[in-house]
Amino acid sequence: FVTLAEGTRLHALAGQAGLFTPAHSPLPPNTVMENSMHHQAVQQVRPDFQVAATAPDGTVEAIEPKADSKYAGQFVAATQWHPEFGASPLGPKLFNALATEAKAYA
């Protein structure tokens, strides 16, 4: 599972989808069940980006632009997990958001 940082675009997208675990769950708040498996991870986030999700061990699972960065107007959601695997409804929401942004850009 991954825990989404409040106030991020990824958190807002997941919140709209109602993807968080139930209140009675032993998992932390803002948690999404995702299929995270990797042997590499982001060690240092560049200054104009922010951590959008973390694993239980603190590993950075997603980054996105800070609201005041030069990339803020662009759709950027870099995930460490594989949303295309469909572990949760967040994957399709990410792809739909990307398609919507691409269509608006075109």
C-alpha cells in the first residue's frame, strides 16, 4: 500500500474516487492499496517537486510538481508503482486524468 500526501494533486484525484481504506482499517489514513514492487527508488526529490506518496518504510512512491514551481501548470504524476496493473481504481483514474489533460492540451 501507499500513503498519499494531503494537499497533492494525486491525493485529490484519489479522494474523488473514494479509494481510501475504511475508517476501521488498521492501515494509515490516506492509504491506497497499490501494487508496489521495485528495486530502485527516488532518493532525492528535486526542489521544484514534492513527495506525493510514500511506502510504509518511507520510500518515495510518487512525486509531482510543487504548486509554485514552473511545472505546476503541467500534468505530472510520477509513480513508483505500476498503475497499469490495476491494483486499485486509482490506476484508471490516473490514466483518465492524463488523457483529459492531453486532450485539453491538443
